[in-house]
Amino acid sequence: MSAPIILPQWGMGMNDGEVIKWLKAVGDPVAKGDQLVEIESSKVNAEVEATGDGTLGRIDVEEGRVVDVGTVLGYLLESGDSESDLPAAAQAAAPIATVQPVVAVRPAAATPKGGKQIVTPRARRLAKQMGVDLAGIAGTGPSGRVTEDDVEAASSAPTAGSAAPAPLPVSVVPVKEVVKLSGLRGTIARRMTESAVIPSVTLSTTADVTDAVALQRELVGEWREHKIRPQYQDLVIAAVARALKDMPIANSHLIGDEVRILDEVNVGIAMAIPEGLLVPVIKNADQKSLLEIALEVRDLAKKAKSNSLSIDEMTNSTFSITNLSSYSINTFDPLLNPPEIGILGVGTVGEQPAVVDGEVAIRSIANLNLAFDHRAWDGAPAAEFVRSIAKLLSDPSWMRA
């Protein structure tokens, strides 16, 4: 019998993946555990492995295509089988019904002539962005689904009685290089588009981190044997992890119409690499010491630079941090990493005059920016959350415990 090769779901926030490269050709022998196809999703590369022995019988999703979780990418033929044992090609592009993405949108589909219209979530979002009426679109996807291609075709088609649009003027500026939005860059573009439609609000505040900066200096000698230098970001991660533990609503995912308060505190750390942005994850950060957090951050950063992060190290974050303090940025609006409902943007730390016990003194003042999903929680609890982070950084004595 033939066995389908299915795009699996790596992490709660994964909805789709791009086929980067097939590692086997049709007719190649395959052993259980062999890597069949390289997939990029949620800003990480991984391989789909064979679930049994046999031969690669057919490839249904070519390189460069983005497909939903659960989609059949191709088929394996078991020993003694032939091409006649493969299902009809028309069935190949349809997702397996029993494998559904965790993040699901419940579409209120239009009902055109002939029955209920089925619209993919990505097509519905695109139609909303482009102002396309879904009611008049005939789907060309599996089982008549309306796909992104259908929406784009409807958008470009001239309406009745309208003249064909005039062609756009061709730029006369010489092009030095063309960078295609594919691979990691394409994944980032799709994720940022998803994030941009979320009704988010950013709250900005400052924190007196004079004592935290002093602790950072003290730890230089203590950590010398571990061959690392303490960084301000290490302290921020520890403070965020504790704040998430104290305020569980911030440690949540928004899935459909449910806010799921999560049992683990897994902090994602945005890291810039030449190709774009990766967000490796510190699992159970609330249970780790400051030194353990620092060591793990260094290890993840090294792997990010060498493109050797594993799927487990890139998935299931519950809250994220993005740090622009080294770029002299004070305040900014960080984009959410859905399905998370919050992200902390870390700004600069600078010396400023401040009144302490009735006297003016020079203090180290930090800038903190919390972006939150207003569908999941409101301004008052979000303000309390970012204020709690500021308090934890202002008095960091607990970090030595």
C-alpha cells in the first residue's frame, strides 16, 4: 500500500510550511527515519522523516510551495507496490482530515449558489486585506475551497463594464539586486503580516535599574569561571519569567475564540542573523537561575548563528522578548508573535538625573515597551504586568536566591 507523507505540526503556532528541498527523488529507496523533504516554518528549517521502509512513489508538492499543516506532500510505496497503488493525483493536495493545525480560524463562510462556500483561513485574511468580496469567487482548491490564488485572481480581474487597468510604469532606476521573499525571509514576511492584523496596543514605561546594573557588574567576577560575561538581557529574561509566573494571564495563547493560560513559562528571545530573525526559546525559564538562563542564551545564540537550532529549541514559546537596547532605541512597537498575547520590547539603559529620597542623583534608567493583544486582555492588567517587570528589575536582590 502507499503511505502519505504529511506536513506535520511543529509547535502550537505553526499553520503552514514551505517546501524548501526534496532530499529524495521519485524511485529512490527509503528507510524508516530517512529525511525526505526540507521544510521551513515558524522561522526554522526541519526535515520530514519517513515513517517506514519503501520507495518514494510520488511528489505532490513541489519545491517553493507553501501549504497548510496536514497537507499530503507525496507518497511512499511499500515493498512490492507499484505506481498503480498510488491514489489519484487529485487527492494529493488535500490535507489529511485527522491532522489539523492547532491554530484554527473558524470561518463564517459565505453561501453562494450550489451550497456552502469553503474558504481557507489564509485566503480569508488576504481577501480582507485586498477588499475582495468572497461571495462571488468560485474555489479551485480541493473540494472547491477558495484559495489565495482564487482571491488574487478575483482581485486582478476587471469588473463588468470597467476598462482594463493601465499597466504600471516600469521603473527606470537600475536594479542592483533582487531578493525574493522566500525561505526564511518569506516565512518572516508571512508571520509579520499575520501579526500586523492583530489589534495590539503598546505600553511604554521606564524603570530605575541602577541596582540591576550594579548586580551585573558584581557578577563579572563570579561568572569568570564559566567564561561568560553577564548581560543586562539576562536580568530582563529572569524578571520577565518571574512576572509571567506571578501573572498567568500574560502567559497565554489566543487560539480561535479561546485564551489558553499555559502551564509552562517558555520565553522566546528574538535574535538577529544575516538572513533575518530567529526566536529560540528558553523552556521553563521561571525554574532556572540567572546563571542557567545566561548559559542557555549563549548556547542558543551560538546555534542561531550556525543555523543548527533544533525544532524543540524554536517552538512552544509562551511569551517573547525583543531587545534593541544596543541600537540606542528607547521606545518602539514590537510585533506580536502569535498565538502569544504579549511581547516585551527592551529599549536603552542610560544615566539620567532622578530624585531619590529627596535628593537629585544620577541613576540608570531603562526603557520597557509591552505590546499586547487587546482581544485577550485589557490595558489595566497589561500595565500592571509591565510595571511588575520594572519593579523586579529595580530591586534585583531576589535574583541571587
